[in-house]
Amino acid sequence: MDLFHPAEEKSEDGSGRYSQPANPGDRNSGGRPRGTPKRLRAMRKVFRTDSTDGDAEDGDPDESKEKNIQYWATNDLEMTEEKREELARRAWGVETYYRRLKQYCGVERSQCQSAEAQHNHIQMSIRAFLRLELHRVETTLSFYESKTAIIREAIRAYLADPTHVLPSSA
């Protein structure tokens, strides 16, 4: 675990301050030229993690291993590696949720213009996600297989009786 804090920008004489303000009559310059950003000292804890699967991000195993290095920075100096791993698991769960919601439930495919219609579309996409997730857990199928099984059954029911009204899933 490394502790990181940004070093102050040094002047030519190494003092960390400029020898003279850009405008000596300007009391707000604090010894720095006008427009120079003020640097604040802050302590950060940085975790470096290396990928354990050995694959580069793009899947090319011949690429440099440096692509598999991630840095996690926090201002919580008391954070442990175990706490960071727990937060990383939670973050990955959120990423997986959004990816599935977009990929399998079409939450981004709405072409409606009104806010109410978009709101309804998002609500129905989330409801579809929850139904797919429930089906996936009950049947131990993958998300893709769950969606395909539901669609396949609906098509079979329609082909068997085109006037057949499908049962409500609610």
C-alpha cells in the first residue's frame, strides 16, 4: 500500500514559492503569478491491483501485463485491502446490473420524445430485468438463455393459437 500526496510545485530556487508576485501591488496573489492554480496538500491512499487472469484488457495475451494494473485511490487513510475488495465487488455488481439492463432489456432503445413516455419505458425495462433475473435464478440458466426461453415459449404459444391471449406475467 502506497501513500500518495501531490508534491508542491517548486520554483527555480526550490523553495516551493515564487520569489516575487507577478504583480507586487496585488495582495491576493500570495507570491504566485496571477492565474496560477493554488495547490492544496492532501493525503490519499492508493491501492495497486494486478489482474490475476493474465489477460490483457482487449483479450490479447501477447500484450503487456501493464494493461492489467488498476489503481484505486481514496481519502480514507484507514481503508484496508479487504474493505477495498468489498467495495470493488459492489462496484462490479452495479456495472453488471447496468450492462444487463442495457443489453437485454433495451433501456437505451427508447425512441419516444416525452418525459412521461421515457419514464414509462425505463420502468418497464427495469420490470423486465427483474422478471428475467427471477427466471434466471429459478431455472439456473444464463441471462441470455432465460430471455431466449421466455421469447421461444411466447412464440410457440402464438403459433399454436394465433388468437390466443398470452397469460399475464404480473
